[in-house]
Amino acid sequence: MHINPYEIMETIRMVRMEHLDIRTVTLGISLRDCSHPNIETFNENIYDKITAHAKRLVSTTNEIQSFYGIPIINKRISVTPIAIVAESCKDPDLVSVAKTMDEAAKDTDVDFIGGYSALVHKGTTPGDLKLINSIPESLASTETVCSSVNVATTRAGINMDAIGLMGNIIKKTAELTADRDGIGCAKLVIFANAPEDNPFMAGAFHGIGEPECVINVGVSGPGVINAAIRELETPNLTEISETIKKTTFKITRMGEMIGKEVSRRLGIEFGILDLSLAPTPVIGDSVATILEAMGLERCGTHGTTAALALLNDAVKKGGAMASSSVGGLSGAFIPVSEDAGMIEAVEAGALTLEKLEAMTSICSVGLDMIAVPGDTPTSTLSAIIADEMAIGVINRKTTAVRIIPAPGKGVGDFVEFGGLLGRAPIMSVSNFSSEIFVKRGGRIPAPIQSLTN
Amino acid sequence: MTSSRFIITVIGSDRVGIVARITTVMASFNVNIVDISQTIMQGIFTMIMLAEAPKENFDLTAFQEAMDKVGKKMGVEVKVQHEDAFRFMHRI
């Protein structure tokens, strides 16, 4: 037999016991040819285009799932940032566009559709503002639509006016979905250096440098890495890094194979493979647990940032060797509500918002799925975003904030979203004000790191 | 897709007749055994087969369902996966 039985059983174990899966196959669709001044025609155009291109996405990925016996959890669509394609719409209200996207997503049976987005890192156009102002109602009146706003880049600096505005938008989004613990905010990401080809939600959009249509694949596997580390007998950190790298290599190969096959069967170009350790609320499928497997009593204690740096770097190295198409975010995600180990660490008092912020400086995303008290001032939300954007801009990396000011809740309470979004304990924020700083507005100039030409 | 070869794994507790009943289903779908190995891994009965499916008129879904059904009757888990799922992961 060309493949030895031990290897076959290793693969089977990864899927059956350690939750290895293809987290998402995301179809990127350009909507640039859909623009129209009349919003009804515009909505018709985007509905027709999305449904035409995505009609075989779910059935094809399901076929591939059973062909290889590898679970493909989510099928998603990302589109050109709506602020760009809707710029020429005369109608002041864009909520119907979000509803059209939602309808197209439901009719093609996908789980999420991303791209209700605006890129405002250097400034806002009237179209950008129109979109941003419609986010709360759009997210409250749809189920599958995800929204993102890029407010900073290393090249442009940090748009503090936009950040000030986003504090209000987040608060309003939480209020409009107060009956569901502010779930609207779980579908809204604020970015620095947003990648144009990220297949993961809520931040996926189809970038303006992307082709007409593209398949991007997100692979996950915290459970597999966790099991591989725990199998080692008293390893040193070099050995742990080596094991993560080798395991990641295998996971990435699987993702690449699936991505190329989906692309071949649909006749759509294969874009990137995003190898991100995306935890799920299932026990063991946790990034926090990996850090604890390295020898930390609890995720969040001293040493956590170093352990996460090792993990994130080894994941990238293993992934880069396995595929020439690695892109997107590729690293480790640390969403609190979606990771049983992170939740436990917060409850035990080991993990705080400040420590999470430090962790985001060396891993692939940012403050993700963090619930804070409902009465958190909007200026504090904006200031949290500003801090996170600064980390991304200075380190030339993507950072993001997905924060939920849970209506009517305080420290000690929980928000419950269910499914992959999980549940989150409310974390405390500083009681000292950032209001004057945020109100100053303007732009934090691009850092010296941007002057590379 | 590079071939019509599948890896069939049977995992569970050992009992009389597993191979006989599994291969009967395979024969009815005209699926040929290329290689077969059987072992006890970590105390669990494990049978791994490399099998070749007919190139035409082969209904993979129906085959997977039939294999799953016969496995369930015997209290074992039967999986049918294309060989590339393993080849890609472990071979460059």
C-alpha cells in the first residue's frame, strides 16, 4: 500500500477525534458591474449576480466533503465592499441592499455573506458614510450579512474620525439587537490593514484587487495541534515548535487539496488558503488549551504572549511550506466567546482585556468576540479600537476589533449567541475616560514604517 | 481527481464475518480490492483497504450509504474516502 496504515489512521483520528475540518469555503464575487443610481435596479443586479455565481457552491462543496470524508463546515460568500458599488445610488438608505444580500445568501443556502463594508482608512466618501450609518439597522434586520470597516492602514495611518463614529455604530448595533444580547456586533469587524482575500467571517470581503470570482479556503485545526503537543513527552519549546510546524503542514495540505478541487469543479479560480487556528466552543478545539499544553496553568498568565508567538509563527512556517497560496489572515485566532479555554480563563480571572490586547500584537487578528458592559461609553469603545489599530499599523499587520457592549449586562454576566459564535463572559473595561482624546478626531499620521519607497 | 481509488477504513470491535460482509457489499458495487491490511491499533480492530471503483456508472453516495449501513449492523464504523485525502496530507 502506497500510504501506510499509520498515516491513514492519523488522518482519520484528526477528523474524528480532534475536530480537523475545512472551516470555510468562501466564494468571492465582484459586484463592480452592478452599480446603478436606482437602488431597486442595483439590488436586482446584485441578487442576480450573487445567485448566478453561487448556485452550485453548496452542492459542490457537499459532494467534495463526502468524496474525501473531510468535513467542510461553512460555505460563504464575500462581495466587493458595498460602499464602493453603492456609491452611485441616489437613495439615502442602504438597508435594502443588506436585505438583498441576506436573501441571496439564503437562496443559495450559504451560512454567511460578507462585504457590507467600507474602506475609510484615509477618509470617507458620502457613499462610505451612508453605508456606515446604515450598519446598525442592516445587521439588526438580516441574519447572514456581515459587515466590516477598515479604519487604518500602515500606509495611511489611523482615521480617528472614523473610529469615533464606529464607537457609536457599535453601540447602536448592540441596542438594535438587545433582545439577542447584541448579536449584531458579532457580525461587525473594525480593521487595520484588512486583507482583501480573507475567507473568515465576519471580516471577509472581496477586495478591489481581486479577480471577478475566486475561491478562498479557510482551514482550521486547534484540536489537532493541541493533541499533537500533548502527545510529546516532556518536550522543550523547540520541539513543540517543530511539532506544530509539521502538524500544520499536514492540515494545510488537506486544505489546499479541497480548495483546488472546489475550484476545479466550479470552474472558478483558486485564490488563497487561509490557515488559521480558529477555535470552536467544542471542548479541546481551543487555542487557549494549546497554550496551556505548552505548560501554562491558565491562558492569560505570564508567558502567554510568548507561547502564542511561538504558536503563531510555527503555524505560518508549516503553512507556508505546504502551499504556495497561503494568504488571508493565516495564524491563530483568539476569539473569546468561541473558545471554551478562553472563556474558562476569563472566568478564572486569568485573562483580562489588557492581556488579550498584548496577545494581539503577535497573533493574526485582534480583540475578537469580546463582550463588555452595556453601559461602556462609546468613547471607550472607540479608544479600545484605536489602541488595537495602533498595534496593527505600527507592526504592519492586520488587527481587528469585534466587540459587543452587551445591553443591560455587566461584569459577571454572560452573553449567549449559540452555534459557532458561542458564549462570552462580560469583561471589565477601564473606568477612566478617553473621551477628550477620541473627540479630538483627525488622523494619526502614517508611521515611519510606511516610508519604504 | 487523479484516480478512482478509495481508502476504506473499518474501525470497531472484532467479530466473525466483518471482512466477508464488507467485501460482499463492495462486490455488489463492482469495487475491487487493490490492497488490504488488518491490525489491532490501540486495542481497536482496524481494517484498511485500498479499493478501486469502476470508472463509469459508479454511484459513490449509494456505495458510501451501503457501506455505512453494513458497518452499523456489525457495530463498526466504515468510511469510504478518496485516496487523495491521505496522499496529499502525507506525501509531497
